[in-house]
Amino acid sequence: MFETRTENGSLTYAQYDLLDGEAHIYRHKRSGDVWQFRMWIKNEQKDYRKSLKTRDFNSAMSSAKVMARELSANGLNGKQNFGITIQKLQDLYLEYREKDIDLMTGITRKRWTTLKSQLKYFLLIMGADTNVSALDKECMYEYVQLRKDIKHAELVTLRNEKSTINNMMKFAYRNNYSHFEHFEFKPIKIKHEGKRDTFKDKEYEKLYKFMRKYVSEKEYPDDMQRLERLMIQDYVLISANTGMRVGEIRQLTWNDILGYEKHIINEETEKETLLVELNIRWQTSKVRKSRTFLARGGEYFQRLKERQQFTEPHHLVFSMNGTKTLHHKSWTKHWDNLMQGIGIKNHRERKLTWYSLRHWCITQRVVSGCDLIDIAKMAGTSVKHIEGTYLKYRKEQSRTSALKTYKKNENGTITTT
């Protein structure tokens, strides 16, 4: 123990060491002679200071010993004593995930933006300035209710948010910002999870017929406005024939169109169809895997290229300037116009979106009896996903199966009829 005094004699300073000098208690008149605690935290390279809130020496020493042991144990277990705020953790996590953009095993820029959006409600609920070290595994158990108190969200959205939050906590645990790896959330039960919103047959028929009016020169004489609508028309038809994801089709370049194949699909009428071979780059794929496949709708690509001004290999297919796709508000405006035009006023409640055209395409391939492996390769997804999400045993398919029969041939083979 030692004591010092200032030149004017107004300040008395006393210090007692603990843990061989790694920590100590001290007091001075500036704090009203209340004992203070101080300890140097080696792994964080900071001084930990705290008032012991007592003038009694024995009480102060007893509290200091307990505090010193806890701080030492935290250091041995890799737990942060100072920690970081939730805001800082989110910033570090998003910075970490941003490095994954454009990597083959990483994420897309759009996915990164989604992560950022999913984490904002966690920040609002817990408070941006809250220290991560103050959290515990159970504090987010009622996340669904806490989240809905801020803004309503669908259960699927809430489930995805919970997954993103826990991925951030795993990052925090790996980097010693948190002493636990994940939150314990109250389970979410989602009914009819496999159901996908898409069009009924008559609704899709109305859609492609209405688009003829939507792009008519009589209705829209302005050249640029009509050119954009013509592009939207081909976008709808190409989406419904290729089943590409929204992110894939909007990042498609003319270089990704590998060629065309003409096939006769009815020998009696000599009816032909034009297939297009497409390359989906791993950089634009949600699952970060490239794929090449043939699809219907080659004629829509050809007529689109004839109209568009920017058709160099590196130019975007669905763009008015070759470098940027339409603004989000423009996509929304066109979709609302189309839905209103065919009389679907509740398309938001039904969740009919641009993505529904992909669902339409896959559903039609399933109903047509295409091999599920071939559909999965075309769509860039798994057979299990196709089975669980799109394979609905419709009445028409049931009737077809019931009416199937066969005959035995003389050579021992069987022909289905």
C-alpha cells in the first residue's frame, strides 16, 4: 500500500494490490473516499474500472476479489469483459459477409442487402447501444411477438430473420464477442409451407392476351414508353417459358444466350417451336452454381434483340441502356398495371409477383409429365424441392392415370395405350 498527496495537500491516494499486482483497489477524495477497482485486461488491452460503492475497506476488498476472479475467468474462457455494442456487431458481420459477394461459394449483392434488412429489427428490439456481452440465450425467445409489435410480417419472413440473426451470433461467438453461439427462439409453425403462389390457367391466358393491348401503338404512341412495355411483354413470356429466377433473368446478358434450335413438334401440321440455349452464370445464381439448359421461347429473345438498341455481348438483355436494369419502382409499376389489367386486384394478398412466373413455368413442366431430374436441372434446384413444392397431384393427372391401359405385343413387349 502507498499513499500520495498533491502539492496543495488536498488529495489523498491509497492503493492495495490483488492477484500479485494485476488488480488493485484505490480511493481518493475526488470520489468521496469511496473505494474504486481497477484491473488491466491483457487479452483486450484495456483497463477495467468500476466503483465498489463503499468506504469500508474489508467490504471493498471482498467485492474486489470476487470481481477480479470473474474477470480472470472470462479471459481464460475467451469471453469479452468490455464487449461491443449490437450496432458494432452488426456492422462487423455485414462487413464480413460483404467479402463473400461474387465468390463462387458466397452470396449475391442482393442477398447481402436482404441480410442487412433482416437484421434491422433485431437492432430496434434490443437497442443499438446494448452491449453484446449483456445478452443471453433466452432474451429473444419471444422474437415473433416483439417483431410484430414493431411491424407485421409473415411467418416465413420471421423465420428467415431468426436464421440470419443466429448466423450473426455464430460469427460473434467465433470471434469471442459473445459467450453463447445462438439464441433460443420460440418455434414457428408454418402451415402449407410447400404451397407456391402462381396463376390459374385462365389467369395466365388473360395475362398474355392483355399484354397485346398493353404494348399497342394505338394505346401508347410514345416510342420509348412503348419500347419499355414491349420489353416487359417479352420478359413475362421468357420468364414463363424458362423458369429463371428474378435475379438470374435481370442479370442475363446477350453473351449468356448460346444459340437456338428449331424443332417440329407436330409432323401433321408441321408446327415448329424454337428452343433457346441459356447459360446461367454462378455469379448470378442464388445457389451459386452455373447451369446450361434448353428452354422454349427462343422467338421472344430474337424479336427483343431486333428491337433493342444495346445488344453487345456484355449488355443486359432486359435493360433500356444495356448497363442497368429497370428501377425497382418501374418493375412494381408494370406488375401492378398487368395485374389490374387482368382483374386480379388482390395480387398482393395472393403474393403474385414476378417470381410467380417461375412457379408457373415449373408447374407446367411438372403437369406435362417431364422428368423431375430434368426440371430440377433446368430450374437450378433440387428434385426434393420440386417434389415438395410443385408436385401437386391434380385431378387431371389422376384421371389420366386411371384411364391408362396397355396391350401385350406378340414379341413380348408392352405398349401403353
